Amino acid sequence: MEKNEQEQINNNGQIDLVTNRYGYKIHLLNIIGEIEGHQCLGSMTKTTKYEHILPELAKVEDDKTIDGMLVLLNTVGGDVEAGLAIAEMIASLSIPVVTLVLGGSHSIGVPLCVSGNHSFIVPTATMLIHPIRMNGTILGVKHNYEYIDRMQDRIISFTCRQSGIKEDAFKALMFNTSELAKDVGSVLVGKEAVEKGLINEVGGIKDAFYCLYSLINEKKNSSI
């Protein structure tokens, strides 16, 4: 059993926790490094692969023995489509989900960290909010700009729907020109993310587990 759990952590950064005080089965999902999309990144790059995460989330939803999920995030962002797909799938789960930002949750990591039912950020963690960046050669034609705008609107809409921040306030952070020397956007540290309405609370792993247990208890009591 311990060998299988270790292999699960080594391969996908995931594990089921079952020895807590309530006897609940908690799925632990780890989103780290760069979100990898359709193109493989270098072997020296820490990545979260969407082809691993999406089937695992489907398994979590279909497994009626799993009571809740805790998502740990320390990501620099990455592929927009892959990150948003993961965020949408987390948001659609029927079990309680709590997210915890450790280190940072940047770029497409922002919608990921608000995809659960309740979100936490440790005091020193950062969130970098900026417009979509496109890699490679981009044709400077109207159609491409419209596509990027529509993709950006999807991120803004999801993030604001899942958190307490208003669209105007989020756009002001995204297109801020006064903070970053060589870029457009904003950096929020710890409680600043809470004050802006993006994250629910400042807290650590203890707080995240306590909240998750409370959400599970509430769900179980309401279904009696």
C-alpha cells in the first residue's frame, strides 16, 4: 500500500489521505512548476501535465468514496488552454474543494487557485496577474488579436465568477502599467490577494484542512 502511494506521488504528485480524525477520504492534488499543454517541455523543467490531471479529476468525481479534495499550488503558470481546462474541471466537481497557494500561483495559476469552494494563501505567497502572452511568431492580423481577446475574456470571466473580485478591478490589476518595470500587470502578496477579493483567506495547511473538513461535514449533514 505504501509503495503504491509513493509511486502515485512520484508519478503525478497526487495521493489519497484516509487517516484523518473524521475518517474522510481526501484526495490531494499538487499543481507545481509550469502547466504543460500540447507541447512537451524540457526534461529539466518541473511541470504539471494536463493529460495526467484531467483523467485523475474524472476519477475523483466518479469515486464515491472520496469526500473532498485539497489542491496545493506553487506554479509559474503555463499553457492557457490546459490551465483553464483544469480549472473548469475542478470547479465542476461535486465534492468540496479547498485550494492553498504556496510560494506562488502566477498567470494561468490565478484561475486555478480560485477554482475550488474556498481558497487560502500563505502570507509570503505571490500572485502575478497579467494579460495573455503568446509565444512564437504571431501574425499581426485582426483575427489573431480578436482570438487573444476572447481567450482573455474567458480567463477574466472564470476568475471573477469563482472569486469575490469584480471584473473592472481584475482588469485594472491585469493591465496595470505602474508596477512591473518590463511588463504589464500586478503582483499581489499574501493578504493583498485577500483584500482584493481574489482569495478567501490567509492561512496555511492546518487552516485548509479545517475548512475542508467543515465543508464536508456541512455537505453530509445537508444530505441527511
